[in-house]
Amino acid sequence: MRGTGLGADETAAAVLGAFREAAHQEAALDRVAGWLADSLDRALHENDHPGVEEEFVTLVLIGVGPDGTAEIVNCGHPAPLLLRGTEAARPLELAETVPPLGVLDPADVRPPVHRVPLHPGDRVLLFTDGVIEARDRAGTFYPLAERLPRCARGGPVDVLRLLHEDVVRHVGRQLGDDAAMLLLQYEPPSAADRPEPAVTAVQLPADPARPAAPPVPPVPLVPQQNGHLSRQ
């Protein structure tokens, strides 16, 4: 999201509220994105703070079906990274780019749905641009895709802790509030479990020294093809 302050907080609240509603009404992620575009457009026109005409929201929506296929919709957000075993981290980029919400007319927001089959143990890292734009004293950006496999030890909490420590070493100081990471780990259900896929999601604050940010709302469960929806 562009900007900070009261206006940005109002916009974020409007989008989060719309997401909670849309996730229970729509199974298709592209339609959820369209719903959010409509809500954002209304919120921006209702607010009259300076710079409202330049505000926009980037987002990633992920749904995991019972067969382990992840569906991804991306509107202007950094591409999530897929980590599979010992392979190099692979960005889940779409062939067709879509601008952030707030740039296009809501009627023109029709993002493509990218489908990726997940394997047991696959991890998907979502992050804000504050992570990949973190620079060292020489001005070099943090190479997240390169460093992620080196930090992929232990469970999701361990991976995020190691990543956070590595970014801090790269920058030489604690990160700002706009740097956050969310890690999803796919584990298929056993025969005795319910048919929905099990996805572990763990979020680590970028700066433990700062006051904790408001908690991320629970990821809604959609009973059709999309097992879980995650927003960042």
C-alpha cells in the first residue's frame, strides 16, 4: 500500500473488511480481487485526505485445493517464492502482470489465476517490498531469493527467524515497519483427516524491538476448490 498515516490506515481497514466478506461469498480468487477493487474504489472516494487519488493497494491471494494445487492471484505485489527441497527458490511470477488495486477502474480488474501443484513439504514465502528493498551500506538490495535456501532449516518459525537475522545483518540495523514475511508450508492430509489441505502459516514481525503490529486476521476457509485464502 502506498503511504502511511490515517488515510493509509483507513484504506487498509476497508480492504481487510472487504476481504473477510468476499472470502465467504466467492470461491474464485479473481472474483475476490474484483470484489476488493470495488470496495477500495468506494473507500477512496469516501475519504478526502490529501493524496487519496494516488493511493493503491498491492495484494496476493492464495488458495490451496484438496488436490494440493495452489491458485495464486497477484495484483502488483512482489511474487511469492517457492522453496522445494534443495532446489533454488523460484518466484511464482505470472505471465501477465496486473497493476495494484486502485490503478484501474474496478470493472477492468480481471487478474489471471496462476496454478502451481504443491508437493509435500513445499514452502511458499510471501513478503512485502520492504524486505527486498532493504539495502546495505553500499546500497545493495537484500538478495532474498538467493538467501532463502540457506535459511531453510527447521520449521517455519525457525526459517523466518533466520531470514530476519540475515536481513538485519545485511542492513546493519533493524528493519522498518513496512518489512514483513509470511511463510506457508504444505502438508497433505492423512486419510483419516478432513479433505481440506493442511497449511501452516507463521508470521514473524520484522522488528521485535518495535511495538507489535495489529494481528493478522485468520485466513478464511473456503469450502469449495480453495482450501485457504491468505492475504499479505
